[in-house]
Amino acid sequence: MNQHIAKQFDAELEAVRARVLQMGGIVEQQITSAIEVLSTGNIEQCDQIIEADHRVNALEIEIDEQCSHIIARRQPTAIDLRMILTVIKTITDLERIGDEASKIARMAKNLHERDALQIPRYRDIKHVSEIAVDMLRQSLDAFARLDIAVPAKVVRLDEQVDDEFKTIVRKLITFMMEDPRTISSSLEILWVAKAIERIGDHAKNMSEYVVYLIKGKDVRHVSAEQLEREVEQ
């Protein structure tokens, strides 16, 4: 590969990476806005979140096509090929996070249309959503900077999200048993909590792809301790 072609290839890879980060920024804003709508009941903002999901879907298709063209034209190998595969996997998880954010927005809309002024466990939901957003932000940052130290931290945070989700479920069950009138709104919040837990899972996946990109090793489904050892090697 001569120098001119190599520079063109690098520019194409960089353009794809930039689009992934752009997509990540939209998705991050979607989650933050969706949690905000839970407390404000701003229906217009809710519609904006769902509209943003169409942009996320369009970006997934666009980036996927760019990756297909790069593979066909450049026939990348080694780390360049792993970069393309990482991008394809990452945009799938980002699209699914966008779906979960839209789901939260729809739940918020339902709650406020029913005048559910008391949102059960809202403080807990806000707290666990902040952890999930932090996981997403760190995973995108690790991808941008090729930082192999970040994934283990993200996996630890995912364990925290899982624990907090279980706590929220237990509290909501108690809440519904004590006052059956709260069952409807409590179930909506339960689906919101589940959506946040899934966002955490997708963010964790994204951080693990960074290890694959840099080291060529698949670290999905390994414990945090194994991942930490892998990164240190």
C-alpha cells in the first residue's frame, strides 16, 4: 500500500470513528433527557427524544454502509479490521441504547398523561441512570482514546447497576403491596429501571470491544477480575 492510499485509508477510518462518537453523543443526550422527562412531564421533550431515535437509526445504517465499503475496497487486516468490526458491534449497541431511551420517554409520557404526580422511587431511578450514563461516556471515551484501562472500571460499574436494579425492584414490590393504587405507576417505573439496566449492559459490551480492538481478545462474559488480569498482561 503506497503512502497516498495509506493516508486515504487512515482518513476513512477516522471519519467512521468520528461518526460513531457523534452517534454516541446523541444517544447519551437521549438518556439524560428521558430521565429528565420523568420528573418534568414535558411532552414536547419526550417527542424530541423519540425523534432523535430516528437520527440514531439513520446513523447506524450510514456507518454500517461505510464499513462495508471500506472492507470491500481496502480489505483491511489486523488492527484495521478489528477497528471496523468494533465499529459495527458498537453502533449496534448504541442503536439499542437509543431504543431503551425512547422506551423510557414513552413510559414518562404515559405516567404524566395519567397524572401520576408521585413517581415511585424517582430518586433511585435518577441515581442508577447517572451511573449508566457514566458507563456509556467512559466506554465512548475508551473507544476514542483506545484506553484499555477503562473497560474493567465499566464492568465494575455494571455490577453496581445490576445491584441497584434489584434493590429498586424489591422496593417497588413493597410499594405495590402496601398500596395497590400505585401498581400501574410502579410497573411503569419497573420497566424504566429495566431499560436503564439494559443500557448498562450495552455500555459494558462497548467497553469490552475496546479490549478486542487493542489486544485481539474477546473478553465478553468474563468476570471483572479476569478482565483486569487480561488488561494487565
